[in-house]
Amino acid sequence: MSVKRDLRQRLRRILADIPPEQIRAKSAACCKRLVEQREYHKAEIVMVFLSLPTELDTTPLVLRAWQDRKRVLAPKVSWEQRRMMPIEIRSLTHDLAESAPGIREPVSGVPIPVSMIDLIIVPGLGFDAEGNRLGRGRGFYDRFLAHPEVRAVKCAVAFEEQLCPEIPRGPLDVRVDMLVTDTKVRRMKNTKKK
């Protein structure tokens, strides 16, 4: 779909133009905003993506979750099976390795059942006010979030610059329940009350 491809290119340019020190400051502001939310407070098991250099940095969130005695999971990608497995991590240095496309992921560990996860922190290139998400085009998160046993709150984190008027939505695209940016929290109409 060329509309998605063009939008991805535009959003990648926007992200590439944010200076590293601004990425750090905006990431810290977003993570601080997220840990103040009831969805975070209620969560005992949190799944977090491990950021790429041009993405919002989730490191402050991971460190805070450990401080708050939460279990932190990160996705390990099975490229052959085209799926993600949630693996618990206890360190950002020892437990991780970089995969071929430059994604940090857990080296090993037993996958945690998706039904046990309370909060899933979702990445994306762009989002709209309806909770639609534009990922990187491989569909890993959409397949994972569509799993019938997922009961977690699906929370996207992003910079305010990543908000779009409208994200084209396909039949396999999964909406998020809330979006937290460096300046605002948006809860979508489709959010389930927990």
C-alpha cells in the first residue's frame, strides 16, 4: 500500500530530524507521564519494546518498572515463525543481544504466557487519535496483539510529532488502547475498563 509506504518515509524523516539530546529529554518526559497513569500502577507484568536509536527510548521506563518491583518482559523475535515471544529480562546489559536487523532482544529465557501480561508498551512510526498504529511493515506487533489470550492494556508511547491526522487501517491492524507522548495522554474510545 503506497499510502502507508509514503507515510512511513515521512515519519522516518521526522524522527531522523530530532536531535539525540531532544530524543532523550522527550523520552524521559513520556516515560514519566506513563508511570503516573493508573494502567501502569495496576500492572504487575509489563512488556516493553527495546528502542532503536531513532525511537522513543524506553530505558527510563524499564528502570522505573524494576524499581517498582514489576516484572519486565521484552520481545524476542522468531524470524522463521514470524512471531514474537515475551521473555523476562532483569538487566539491560547482560540479558540482551542485537539481532541481525539491529534490534536488541533477550538472549534466552522461557516465554511468559501472553495472558499474564498486564501492560504492553507498543512501538510504532505513527499513530492517530483513534488508536490506529503504523508500524514498520512486518506485522509482528499486529499478530502479537491480535492473540486471543492478550488481555493487557495496549499502550503506545511516541513523540507528539508522530501523531498523524489519520493512519490507514487494514483488516489485520490492531488498535492501541492508549497513547502516551511527551506532552499528552490519550485514551481511546475502544479501551476496555480494567
